[in-house]
Amino acid sequence: MNVPNTLTLLRICLIPVLVVVFYMPFKNHLLVAAGIFGFAAATDWVDGYLARKLGQMTAFGAFLDPVADKLMVAVALVLLVERHDTQLFTLAACVIIGREIVVSALREWMAELGERTSVAVSYVGKVKTAFQMIAITGLLAIDPATHESWLLALCYVVLYVAAILTLWSMFVYLKAAWVVMKERDNSF
């Protein structure tokens, strides 16, 4: 165990805390839930930075880090779908969660072919992640039943942009994988 892996495990441990706080009926519970998610999102950046800076990259960390991110985002979106119950919001959440499943499966499959680097994280994927984390943090903090504000509308727009970037990044990964698949098919 090292510091980056410990931060990744902390992110996973914060998931049930986020769920409990989200549903607890105390004043400002949504702000606390948003703070938990925001802190977890920040540890994602910090653990990656420290792993590279300190030379503490491990196979365990390479496996666990994306799992922690996907779990945290998926759980937060499921919580938010209940509270922000519109078709467009639900569609955006489904796109984001569905893409994560597709890309994870694609990466696993490409790794089995020895082509993991062909579906490495892209710039679009990093921008998508930033938009997701910002939108989800904001949406966790705001109760749509009591706040109809420009900030809520802005969070919706950022989430919808994240969903569009999610599809775009998925197509970038699928296009890269398609080249490998066609080469493999032609070699048979």
C-alpha cells in the first residue's frame, strides 16, 4: 500500500458515506453530500499526480483507480436521478453510466488482445470527467424541489455537455479499437 492507493481506497469507502448523508434529514445534508463527492473527485486527481510524482504507480492502483471513479459517479448519478426526475436528466445519467460499462469492457477486451494502449485515456475523456465531476458536485448540493435557480440550470447544462462528451469519447475509443479489430480480422 502507498499513498495513492490509500486515496483510491478512501474514495471507495466514501461511497456509502455519500449515500447515507444524501438521505439523512439534517440541515445542509445536500451540501455535505456535495462536499464528500467533491473531495472524492479531488482525490482522484491527487492520487494520480502522487503516483506519477513519487513513482508509486502499481498494477493494483491502475486497476482500482478507474473502478473507484466509475463507482462514485454511477452511485451519485443514481441518487440524483431520484431527485432530478426528468426524462432528459435520466437519459444523460444512462448515457454516462452506459458509456462507462462499454468503455470498461472495451479496455478489458483490448488488454486481452495486447492492445490496451490503443484505448488509453484521451483528452476528450479527461475533459468529460472534469465536466461530470463539476456537474455532479453542483447537482448534489442543490435540491430542485426548493431551488429553481440559474445555478441549477447551469449544472444541468454542464451535465448535458458531459453526456455529449461521454458519447464523443466513447466513439473515439471505439474507433481506435475498430482499427485493431479490422487488422485482427484481416490476419485470419
